[in-house]
Amino acid sequence: MLKISFFLSGLLIFGWSAKAQEVSASDSYLSLYQKQLPFFQELISGGLYADSPRNFDGHPFFETRVFGNGILRINEVNYKEVPLLYDSQADWVITFQPIHNQKILIKSEKVEEFELQDGSEFRNFKGNESYTHHRNGFYEIISDGEIKVLAKHHKELKPVKELGDYTKVFVAYEDLFYWYNGKFESVSRKSQAINLLGLDKKEAKQALKASRLDFKRNMGQSLAILANLRTKGSDTFEGFSK
């Protein structure tokens, strides 16, 4: 009998592992999925995901448009080997329905954290709602210390100037933030980072020089070096300076 491997996100409801399970493609498989479907759609699914039109150049996803096995954290439980995609334009986490291979939205408010196959870790944060691209609140964790460095990835559709098959193109952006004790601070310059952390300028520049990183090309890592320098300081960090 033909057998297939599938992922059933509905099993999260009952605390089952999200690991791929091999089952028969006959009645047992279909009845299991149909039995769980009402619970799955109520708790996990935000509905079917519609792909972007064919005349758009590129895609709205972070890094890749191909599903990869990731980790999904819901209600403080990690589910491994879950097929995931992250739409960084809409700020949605996506899995798929196994019968028809349809992309399915996971309700953003249920997702605490997720990790993509490439190791990129994202967490749902509150407190930055005034920021235009906050949307559902998923930020990549660049550095997870007391002072965190977070990246917000977002894509925008831009019109294509040249005549051809495409009318619009997806353009990717990345905004960086320091986070401490629930407060966000947008960071885009070296001097700004040093001032926010209340660091000695000479000491900060020496630490960055020792890392041999180009600040503009490796801004996330550079901000993490400065954050680490601040938390290792003799005085306690009590919040961002202005």
C-alpha cells in the first residue's frame, strides 16, 4: 500500500509531536485529518494563504520560498520538524495542509517563537506598535542577552520601471533595534548605539576595531558587541540614554 509522510499541525492541539509521521494514504489518514480539522482551524489556522501574482518579481518570504523543517513554539511547547515559511512582507508564519499541499496561515497570536531551517530565530514581541512595520510583532533574534539586538525584516512592493513580464518587484529591508526590559530603540548609526548604551566612546570604538567587522556591513553583530560590552560594565545598566 502506498504510504506518504506528512505533517499535521492540528496535532498540536492534543500535545502530540509535530514530527513527521508515516501513515497510510487510505481512510485512516483521511479520517484522522478530517477529525482534527475543526480544532485545527479554530486554534491554529488563520485560513488559506494566497500566493502573490505571477507577474510580481521575487517573493514575499524571508530568504527562501521553499518550505523547510523548523521549530514552532506555542504555549511554551516546542514542536520540531514543522514545515515553515515566513512571509516577511505580511509578517505571517505559514505551514501547509498535507492533502492538497495548500499553504496555511498559523494564527500569529498563538506563535511565541519559531526557528527556520537555516537556524534563524524569531520571537513575538510587544511594545513597538508605533513602528510602521511592527505588524504581528515577529523579530529575528540577533543577540539574546539582557540587552537584545533584534532585526525586523520586511519587504515592500515596488513598481517595475522597465516593460516586461513583471509589473512589481519585492524589495527586502532590515531595521535593527536594541531591546531592554520591554523597550525598543531603533538603531542605524554607530554613534547612536554608543549614546543609547551610555558607553565610553573610546572603549566602544576599540571593541569594534578588535572585532574587525565593518559596522555598516555587519551592523547586527556590531550592535551585539556593544551590547555585550555594556552588560559587562562595572555599573548596572538601567535603561537607554538619550
